[in-house]
Amino acid sequence: MALLAATGLVKSFAGSRVVDGVDLSCDGGQVLGVLGPNGAGKTTTLKMLYGFLTPEQGEIRYDGQEFAANRYAIKRTIGVCPQDDTLDAEFTVRDNLRQFARYFRPAVPNLEARISELIALFALGPHLNKRPEQLSGGLRRRLSIARAVVHQPRVLFLDEPTTGLDPEARVGVWELIARLRSEGLAIVLTTHYMDEAERLSDQLLVLKAGKVLAKGVPRDLLGRLLGEHVLVVRPPPERQAAMRHWLIAQAAPPPATVLDEWRLCLTSLQVGAFCQQFPELKIQVREPDLDDLFLTLARDAA
């Protein structure tokens, strides 16, 4: 039985469905990555899962218990780290953890020991008496995640946890997430960083316009949605029309573009045919990655 399972979630705003029949599940010790372009319904889905919004349709269960019928008890087992900084500006690092823990009933057992454990795990010791405004972006995110797990939840929601961080700070947050997963938490993660999703996620859920486009293991999902290969080429302007006609004739998807670079999702046979048709062009052939998937989704959603 999944620690978190949702079926048929629906939510509308201003008469428009932003989440339309979403199903998902996440087990303990697993990271579920939720991907999709802006407006896909990621954050709205998370807000329904942790109780900030009420679904119009659908069911959410935690460890087999219906969320709607056992809301008070279940929320004690949920941790939430939203995208926006919600730290208490007037409290120090230690007091942010202490004050937040006091919201929970039953009370967090051995609270001071738990706070000391988190301070060591999240490397916050040198900053105990600082307020959030005195911390770097990476340290604030560490404190936000530590606060979200101070009450020892079983399920943790992370909404774009590394947005705005430098590469070193991002890697530090990744290591913390991996550590929390190893301790048995079920973690639901939204992100726009494809390397982050690929490194951290055991399962992916891809949303588009509020619907589930695909779900599964990252590598299998890429193969299903994008195919065998990505061919990267910089076509001269005079050859672009011919290339577009060739793609249509091959029933291949249109290119994703990054500046003057085209990325074509092709089969092995199509790669060979392309090279024969356009022998003068320099190409690179590689396996598809999540950046290719995101560019494809963003192009199709435009």
C-alpha cells in the first residue's frame, strides 16, 4: 500500500480546470518528481495533497486512510516546504524550529533533542543565533526544510526547493533530500531544474494543462515520450524549410529550439535518413534527457 495515493483530483479556478483527473502515488523511501511547464497544475496539485486546497472531485489517502475523513490526524504526519520563504523573520534559527514545532499536536517528543539533531544534520550549528535575513539563500532553504520535518512527518512536500540557489547550495539541498529519503520519508518534489529531477526522482509524474501526460521511471518515461535519440544540429537559414518538410514527411515531431540550435527527437532509422538527406550538416546524436522533455512540453503548450 502506498504511503500517499490520490485518484481523480480535480480543481478549477474562474471556471477553468487547472487540475483535471490527476492520479499519483508515492511510497516511503521514494521521491516522486512532479514536472510540467508553467500552468500545468503542479503547485495546485500539491496544495490539495497537503490540505491547503480542497479538491472538487477525487480522493486522497495517506497510508490507506482517507484524508477528508481524518484530516486532523493525517496533517500531523505531513511536512511542507513551499516555494516562497515563510520563515519567521524575528526568530533565530533555533527559535524558528522551536516555535514551528509547537503548532503540532500531539507535541513533538523530546523536542530539544530533535532540534539539536536537525541542526547537526542540516549543518546549521554556526548560525543558531542568526535571524533568517542574516543567512544565505542556501542556508535559508536548509532551515525551511529542517522546519518542515521538525515534527518527524512521514510525507514531505517540496515545491521547487532550490529555486534561486547557486550550484553549490543546490547540491547541498540535494544531499539533504537524499538523506531524508534514505530515512524512509515519502517525498513529493516539484522542480523546473531537469538535472535535479533526474538525479533525485525514483518516479516522475508529467503534467500538461492539468492532466497526467505520463508517469513512470525517468529513463523509461523519456523513451516513451521522446524516442530513441536526440539529434542536435545548427541548420543554416537556407536549409531550415527543407528540414521542416523532411520532418513532416517522416511524421517526426517539430524541433525544439535553443537559440539557433535545433533538437530533433528521432528513431535510429530516421537519424540515418537525416544524415543521407543533409550530409553537409554537422550533427550530434545523444540520448534524450529531461531538458528535452521539458522543452517539448513547453513548445506543445504554447
